[in-house]
Amino acid sequence: MATLVLVLVYMVAEVVGGLASGSLALLADAGHMLSDAGALGLSLFAGWIARRPPTPRRSYGYYRAEILAALVNGAALGAISLVIIVEAYRRLRQPTEVAGPLMLGVAVGGLVVNALGLWLLHPGRSSSINVRGAWLHVLSDLLGSVAAILGGIAIWAFGWYWADPIASAAIAILIVYSSWGLLKEAIAILMEGTPGHVDLDEVREAIAAVDGVRAVHDLHIWTITSGMESLSGHVVVDDGRGPSGLLMELAALLRERFGIDHVTIQVEPPDFDQCHQAC
């Protein structure tokens, strides 16, 4: 919440500073700050709704809300970068006069605000893709402030007005770079892909190596939300191996070696034919 307030207050300052100085870089950074505010607000909302308990119609609860929020954040970053690049190209063809000292002063203030926002968000970025999305917004905004500072110095010291659209384009490229990985991760989770840090074949081999296991099939691993991986699979076992002890051993293996706690395993005897049973 503190980061959201900081971003909103300084966004207004950057809009005023951008209009007063004629700087596209500052206005681009202000637009990026607006997306930051949206990302932070969405993150807060997604974090709140994700804590709601499951219902009969939503048996997993609302955990995926934070993944949807991360997807929206990434898409918003991409759209903003496109607008900035188009305007930067227009200004490169027709450079406009910019008040370098004012642009520089406002950009330095933006750098300080973004650095403080990063510090506030840093503790939660490793445990939540949603918070990481908001953190990436603020990080790319901080780098945008650096680009605006360099542009302000070039304009103030040398009168290079083309430095403003160049700085704007640099900000847009940074935005695209920061959003791409976030979008890929969010889409992979929504498509129920295997988590990037888990090797499906390694998990299969580890299960198959357990005493009494003959075969493993229909093995699936997916992410429900950040830090919550699930596994389901079918395990064919020897007749003499009791399912109770086997399930406990497999659950301990998957938890300790792969960090997977939500496990559903169907234990099958060697002569089990699921298709025949279903028919």
C-alpha cells in the first residue's frame, strides 16, 4: 500500500513536470507509473481474493487470481511500450524543445521514489509471481528514470533535444524486456505446464525407483499459484506392496526432493486395466 501511494503521488509530479518541460521521456515515465499503480492495485486485490476459502463451485479457491493479475500486468506493460515507441519515432522526426534542467530534476525525484518502492516490494518478490510482476513494473520504471536523467543531462549540457525521444525509446525497450518473462510464466501456469524448476522425467524416474513400483504413467505436474505445485499420477505396484506405506513414502519423496506437497496418486495392481474397468 505504501508503494502504491508513493507511485500515485509522484506520477502526478511527473505529468506536471513533463508538460511543463515538454519532455516525452517524463510523460512516458508517468504513463509507466500509472501502469505501476494499476499493477500494485491489482496485486493487492489479487492477494486479498486469493485468500478466500474454496467453494463447491471453485474447489481450488481463488488462487489463480494472482496469476491472472500477473498476466494483465504483463500485457499492460507491452501496450504502454508500443505507445511510447510510436510517439518517440514521431518526435525523432520532428524534435521539440525540452527544458533540460526541469526534466533532470523531476527524473532524479522519480529515481528516488522508484528505489524506495523496490525496497518495499523486495521481500515478497521471490515467493509470489504477482508481487514479482509489480516489482518488475517498478524496476523498469526506475531504469526509465535513469534513461530520463541521461536525456536531461544531454539536453541541458549540449542542447541535444533528440536525446528525449531516444530516452523514451530506451524506456519502452526496458518495459518490453521486463514484461516478456512475466507473460511467459503466467501463460505457462494458466496452460498448466510443468513448472520450470521441475524436471518431469526426473520425477518419473524417482518414483519408479521406489521399491515395489513397476511403472509410472499419466504423470502430470502443474502450478496452481506461486509456490503451490501439484502432482497427479498412476503407479503400478507389485502385489505384495501395500498402498498405505507406499503412498507415505512417495509423498515424503516428492515433498523433500522436489518441494511438491499437493500429491494425488492412484495405486494400481499389475493386472489393472483402467479402460476395461471404465467400460
